[in-house]
Amino acid sequence: MLKEHRVQGELQLTKRIVITDWEIEVDYSKTKEYYSNHKIDDDCTCTSCMNYRFNCKQFSNELLEFFEGLGIDPSKEGEFMDFGVSKEGSVIYMGFYHLVGRILDGPDYVDDKWEELNLFKINEFEFGFSSLELRCVPDDFPDPVIQLEFKAILPWLLEVPRE
Ligand SMILES: [Zn+2]
């Protein structure tokens, strides 16, 4: 479901997307523009975040298409929090990205409800959306904001050990 309309001669692409229990409206153009202009140097450089970004280079096409469909560059801006190591020795990440848009239908709060939500799954990722409690939104991020929440179990790919 795609809606396109022109604003002042520029192509502004707004998408309506239905994912499990959510219906969201994404300003693809503004989101894409933000991620394109955002400098990765401004983001956290701890080894855990570096490992997450290293994993981004090996994401499947399906996963990359999902992020790209929302206008998000998965290596940028987001919060990638390290929640320890799984039984198999991979790192449990939870975190979020921001995108420009609105939740039209579905849950707008995830924090203590994660396990109860009808999450969207791709490979080793689970995704949900929220907008009620936004965290760490960059000052220059355009309104309105949706948070794309995720949990992922990813291998440690760096040569340096996990701290
Ligand atoms: Zn970090």
C-alpha cells in the first residue's frame, strides 16, 4: 500500500504499512533523508555497538529490504543495547531506531509488554513499534516520531573480545 503525493515539486513518498498488529504511516522521504545525512561518527563507538554495525554488513536481503522499506540505515542512529550472551555464545541486543511517521492502529507501548506483542520476525530479529515513550530522539529528528523496537541475537564478529 503506497501513497505518493508531490509537495512543492519534490517527490514526497508516504507509505502506509501493515505489519502484524500495527498499521503505520511512514514518511519515507524524510526518514531516508535523515539517515542519509546522519554521520555515523556521531554514534556510540563502544565495541558492542561496533559489533552490531559489523553484523549489519552481513544482514540478509530480507532484513535489509525491511529496513530500506522504512527508510532506515540499520548501521546508524539507533540504540543497540547489549543484554549479555545467549547459551550459544551470541550477543543479545535490544534497542530501537526512529522513523518519521505515526502509528495509525496497534500497540503504541512496548516496554514491559514485549513478550505479549505480536512481533514481526525476520531471521534473528524481532520487531515492534511504539510511540508513547520515545527515548534518545536526536534533537534534529523530524516530527512525528515512531520508535522501531527490536531484539536480536547476533554473533560476536570482531577480533577484539567483548568487554
Ligand atoms: Zn555503544
